[in-house]
Amino acid sequence: MKNSDVRKVLFITSSRIGDAVLSSNLLSHVQEEYPNAKITICCGPLAVSLFEGVPALERIIPIKKQRYNKHWYALWKEIVGTRFDIVIDLRNSIVSRFIRAKKRYIHGSRIDKSKPKVKQNASVMGLDPAPDPQIWFTEAQKMRAAELIPEGGKVFGVGSTSNWIGKTWTEDRFIEIIQWMIGEGGFMEGSRVAVFGAPGEEAVAHRVLAAVPDGLGLDIIAKGTPGDAAACLERCDFYIGNDSGLMHCAAAVGTPTLGLFGPGYPDIYGPWGKRTAIARTPETVYELTGYEGYDSKTCGCLMGTLTVDHVKEVIKQNWPL
């Protein structure tokens, strides 16, 4: 099968924003390698907007989770009548085995899960080096981002929230970093500050935004879709945030990105790209969570030993003034 003969590609990817973004490196490869292909993308509903701008997109099918894995049967019914040239399944689902396809690439048990997620994805298709993740935007997403972050000088993006308190650096430390960054002699002296936050995380994000000097704050808190937020991140000149989907979006759009880690795995899920770095607690995940009586629901913040001074030092080392 010649590359030019590939017309239909099925791409099954994650429901989580971060994993979905990291999987986009395979879409970059497919579009370059198979110029005549149209891509059907299957992902969780929350990730849909991140793929709406893919140039070779044919359709997006949201995978709405159902009890007893019935969502896979629903997906199979949706696509069983189509013959695909290539199927790429990063969910290792039963669907990819029971549809017509000339070539299948499936993320399975033989993948080395100690590697960075981007390299794991690349190994599914035997790619080395791994392509970089990328996000493409619709014109509507670009316009929305321009409304939320208009022209007018540099922008410092801040993601002070996450979906779990355990990996959320405290708001007072984010505020201190903001003051240092945009203050006199700071890395981004006088910059505007765009504060991001997902729905359900508004309270913390608004408190951080309220601490930004008058006239410099930009409210990007629960504004639009993840795709809209990613388009806003592309308009930022620097981003710092907790281990989250926003962090991966920032890195994928090429914004210099510092990810903050505690009970996470930066070797696997760190931000990917030449303009990225991490700052993490001195303790390992096991040291943070391996104590007797640990409960992720009641443990509280596990980022206390990540100091402001250490974060400043990482910024200075990676982005010298």
C-alpha cells in the first residue's frame, strides 16, 4: 500500500485532556506521511475541541463512557460500515480488532510504559525520533482567543489549579511567583497575567487573579472549551502551572512552559518540548504517598516542599534573563 493510497485513517485516543494532547504527535505524522488521508478521531467528549482544527479531519466521534464498557459497542456500531486503511488505537480497545482495516497500530502490553508518554505513542507506529505534539485551531478558536487576550504586550500565563488538591501548588506561592516575575527586574517585568482554570476550579483561580495588579490581569477562568484555552495559551509568552492538561496544551502550542510536580511522574508526563522544564518536590511519589493511612481524597496538598526559591532557580536556569 503506497502512502498516497491511504484515504481513511481511524484514530482512537484518550478521554483525558493531557493524554489527548500528547497523542497528537501521531496525528502530525499521519498528516505528513499520508497526504491524501482523511482522519476520523474518536476521543472523550472533553477532548473534542482540541481536535476540531486538525487539517485532515473528516469527523470526530465523542466516546461517552457507559456502564459495562457499552461505549465501545456504540462506537463499533458507528464505524463498522467503514473500511479504514489504517487504524491507530491508543486505548487498546476491542473495537479496533473488529472493524475492517488494512493496517492496525495498537497500544498494547509490549509498550515500555516507563518511557515518556510521547515516546510510548510514537513506538506504537515504530517512530524514532518521536514527533512533537501539536494542536491545530479553528478560525473560531483563534478569534475567541484574540478576544480574551488582545494585543497589547507580553503575557504571562498561570495555571494555578488542577483536578486534584494533592498536586496543586498553593495559591500564595503562585501569587509570590507572579509578583516576582512581573515586578521590577523580573523575568517578565510589566507583563499582563492570564490566569487559567477549568470549570469547577474557579475559586482558587479567581483568588490568584485578584492578586494581580490592576490593569494587568486577564481572566481566562472557565472561558469556553479546552480548545479555546489552548488557543489562548498560544498567545502567552511564558506559562507556569501544575501538572495538568493545561500544562500539556501550553507545551504543545510552543509556549515556554514550566510544569510543577509533586505526586506525579514528570519522566513520563512532563511537558514535552525544547522550551519546557519542570520543578518538583524533593520527595518521590512513593515518599509523598506511601505512608500508612494515605488516602488521596483526604491527603490535602502534597506540594508543600516545592519552594518558591526552587521554582525561581529553575526559571533562571532555563530561561536566563
